[in-house]
Amino acid sequence: MQRPLVGVVGAGRVGSVIAARLRHQGLDVVVSARSAASRLRVETSLPGVGVLAPVDVARQADVLVLTVPDDELVRVTEELVAAGAIRAGQLVVHTSGRHGLAALEAATRVGARGLALHPAMTFTGAPGELGADAGLGCVFGLTAEPAERPAAAWLVELLGGTEMWIDEDQRVTYHAALAHGANHLVTLVAQAQDLLRSVAAASGTPGVDPADVLRPLLTAALNNALQLGDAALTGPVVRGDVTTVRAHADALAHAPADTRDSYLALARATTRRAQADGRLDADTSRQVRQVLREAEWDALAETALRV
């Protein structure tokens, strides 16, 4: 494609990064920015980029990138089509992980070319994400008709990423895998930090930063898990230390309910995986699961008493 005009509808965390990267690659970019935070992000990090209404962005763009929330994608596409802002031959791209080409049906019905292009990366909106190297090393989950695959490859190359092709009926599972790994990891780490803060406060050392305690441990665990899979498992469950698991459950009985429930659920999943790969024998696995069931029953009983 010869220097197309790129329009980004929704200059939020993802949209602003994509706009910045494509602009750095020499493409002309226009964006829409609805919220005050998005407008400020464009003003400070994308100086000189035109900020237009979504319908005007769509009308001008050769490549239209829709970076709106998942639940708004179909509606936004339909509204742009109804306004006559999407045309035949236009490349219409969305960045939703969950959705595939079906979400762009209104656009493809009028002759637009559809592409699902999801960056397998988390964006916080920090200024550093808008630099020239934004997106480098990121895998993009792609779904497109065969005729649009060269355009998809061209965009991924500009964004500094790597292609991963995903069938339409596998999009939701793909997105669930990423959400389970990344989003739930944040919850898990935050819960561990909360527990360490309570330990430090009770022990008279409130100045200790839980991040300093967890960072080397979690970094090693993540690297080992990515390299070795289940073989990276360590800890009381995989060792079959039933009494330690019971002690953990007892200690967490009065922790916040979401933390206790997370521990029990993940310990149960870990038990199954450790038994499946032969590192935990069936009898010990049964004992660990019994401890976890008893802890869950106790939690339910406590909840019933409070009600």
C-alpha cells in the first residue's frame, strides 16, 4: 500500500499507541478522541495529529482502525456504515481480541475489507508506550480473508510485531487465554502484595515494599513457567506437603474472601496438573483436594452464619 491515510477511532490506550507507531513509520494519521484523557493524550503525545469526529475520521481514512471497547465495536461499525463513512475497498481494522470478522459484517457488506488485528500486549496509557519502539516484539492475533493477509502482514510489520493467525471460531478462546494469563496475574500479584503488607504491619516492619519481596520470585517463576510449563511447578502442592497446604488454608481463613477463594481455586488446579504429569501420586492428590474442600466448606459455613 502506498502511504495510505490512517484513521484511528478511539485514541485510548491502544489506539494512541498504534497511531504513534504508524505516524513514526511515516504515515499520515488522524484520530478521534472522546474522553478528556484521550484528548490530553493526543495533545501531549501526538502533536500535530488531527482530532476529528469518528465519522470524519472514517470518511478520510484509507485504513480505518477501530480501537473501541469490545461491547461497542459492532454498534460503532454499524453507525459509521449508516452515516456513509465506510466505503468499498477501504481497509477496516479492529483491535478486539474477542471479536473476529463477524463484528465487521456491516462494513464488509458495503464492500470494505475486514481485518481483526489484536496486539497481545497490555497497555497502561503511560507516556513511554507512545515512543518510537512501541509495539516491538508484540504478537498480533490476526483474522482475515486470504485476500487481506498481505495487508495484515504489512500493518504488523509497520507496528513492529509478529503474526499469529487465528481462525474465526477460535478468537474467544484466544482472548480468554490472554485475559486469564495477564489480567488474572495482576489480581494474583495484587492479592499477594496485600497479604505481605498485612504481615509486615503485624510484624512491625511496615516499610518493607512487597514488590521488592515478590519481584525476584515472580520473575523467576514466570520465566521458568514460560520455558518449562508444568515442570516449573514448585511449592507445597507439587511436593505433597499436605500439612502446609492445610496451614495455608487456615491462615487465609480470615483473609479477604477473594484472596482466600483464589488461593483455594488455584491450589486445586495445581493439584490436578501436578497429578496429571506424574509429580503427585493419586493418594496425596486426594489428601490435598480434601483439605481444600474442607476449607471451602468452612468458608461457606462462615458466610452462611453471617447472613
